[in-house]
Amino acid sequence: MAQFVDWDLAAATAGALSKSGPAVSYDDAMAVVSELRALTDEAAGHVASYTGLISQVDVPPVRVVDRKDWAAVNIEGLKQVIGPLVSRLTGDKQSGGLTEAIGSRVTGVQAGTILAYLSGRVLGQYEVFSGDPGQLLLNAPNIVEVERKIGADSRDFRLWVCLHEVTHRTQFTAVPWMRGYFLGEVQAFVDASQSGEHILERLRRGVATLSDALRDPESRSSVLDIVQTPAQKAVLDRLTALMTLLEGHAEFVMDGVGPDVIPTVESIRAKFNRRREGGNPLEKAIRRLLGIEVKMRQYAEGRKFVHGVVERVGMTGFNKVFESPLTLPRLDELGDPDAWVARVHGSRAALGS
């Protein structure tokens, strides 16, 4: 069966199109890598103490990567997910020969273009697709570039980033069911499609849409264009609620820990928010099409939800959110912490009694 994506070509395209990182000497680069590893370990202690969440599995060491390596790791992760899904959707049927082979190469170039763009923006990531329990990635060139652009103290900014990303690692390693639940929801999204061949074509068009957006900022298409059924919308709502919770929790933790261990945290947050919200028209269009605009809203909405719950029932009470998939907030509860508290803790807790 021909591939849905020519992954080798995707990797080559991402490597060729990725921007070079900021100018640093070899010794300085090695010092950055060493410090990020040390700060990850420091952040792990702060996150565990602040949240009360303890990893239940052996945690792989952080992997400090450059932009090309970041893209390569994500390609491997996508291969682990998309390959089996395509096989299942097509029933491992042999597909259309030369036409399909050409299609996979076109999609490979388009996927590589998208990953090249993202590789120049992502500071860190907890990558869960390529293996259990996942792996923490820190994108060193991007971290150095951003800290320089906003004029941040380098150690403070690096620890601040580590706090955010280590919180994501903690969410997936301290909550045994989290990774399986997330991957199950991705599977459910595909299962909810009306037709296997149809969803593959829509996914291919979705990749093409995002790739084209890098050249056409006037495009009004969206990643949501691949959603076709009410069942898929229901899964997307659950995934949106989950990702908003996880991003908001990480934001809450990094700023909650920050004042005690990062002297310049308030300045970093203010400057970083201005950078996050800025950008030229092309940048803004691409962020919207790639879902980054949605992610930016998730930071604020999720943080507000976590703050509201902790304010009402404390951190231990908030941690009931991780008890089971049934205690995760529903999409409509993210804007109404009292509703979640009432459902999970009972109405008296919501009233503060």
C-alpha cells in the first residue's frame, strides 16, 4: 500500500526549509544544553511540590533539540499515529499506484513545510505519540532567540519555560490514564468519520490548506474544515476541553511557582504576552490556520478555570480533575468553575461552605 505521506520527503523538506537558529558559538551552545537539562531537573522538583502530582513511571531524560531534530521527532510521532490509522481506514487495500505515490510526495512536501514553520516557533513540547510514556523536548535555538528578542534574563527565562513543559510531562506521567485517553480520543475522531476514503481525502486537503496558508495570508480556510460529522464535533469538543485544561494548568503552575524562584517573572510574562499576541498579518493568518490562535486562547481560558477551581477548593481539590476521564471539565464548564466544582465536589463546595 502506498503511503499517505512520504515521510522521508517530509523530513527532508522540513530540514531544508527550517530557519537557521541564532548565532552562538559551539561552547555557548553546549552551555545552553547543559543548563536546560539542569533547569529541567530543578523545575521537576518545583512542579511536584506546587501541584502535589508525582510521576508514576520512570521519566525519560529531557531531550534538548534544534529545529531540524524537533521536526524529525514529530515526524516519527506522526508516523506512529497516521500509518496504522490509514491502514485501518483503507483495510490495507492496494491504492492507486503512480497517482497515489505522487499524492504522497505532494503531501510530504506540504507536511514538511508546516513542520518547518512550527519548528521555528515551538519552545518545548511533551511528545506523546512516538512512545510510552512520551518524551520532553526543549527547542534550544528558539528559547535562545526569544529570550534575546524580549531582553529576558537567560536563566530566569529558561527556568520559566522548563516549568511549563515539565508540568505537561507531569500531567502525562502522574496521571496513568492520560496518554491512553488522549490517543483514544484521536482514534475516536477518525472513527467518527463517515467514510475511510473520504476522511483520508479531507486530511490531505487539510494539509494542503495549511501549507498554502504559508504563501496566502488571505486564505479563510481552517483546520476545522476537516470536521465533517456531529460525532467528530463531539470528539473535538472533548479534545478542546482537555487541551485547554492542560495548557491552562501549565500556565497556572509556571506563574504560581515563578515568583519564588524567578526574580524577573513578572517582566518575562508581560514581555512574552506582548510577543505572543503580536505578529505581522501573515504570521497571524498562519497562527489561525494552524490552530495556534485557538491555543493562545486556551492559555488564558484554561488558566482562568484552574485559578477559579483552586480558589474554591484548593490544589488538592483541583487535582480531582485528574481522577478519571469523568472528572475532566466539559467544554461549557471551562468558563464556569462553579459548575465543575458542583458536579465533582458537590453543590456545598461550589457555594464555599
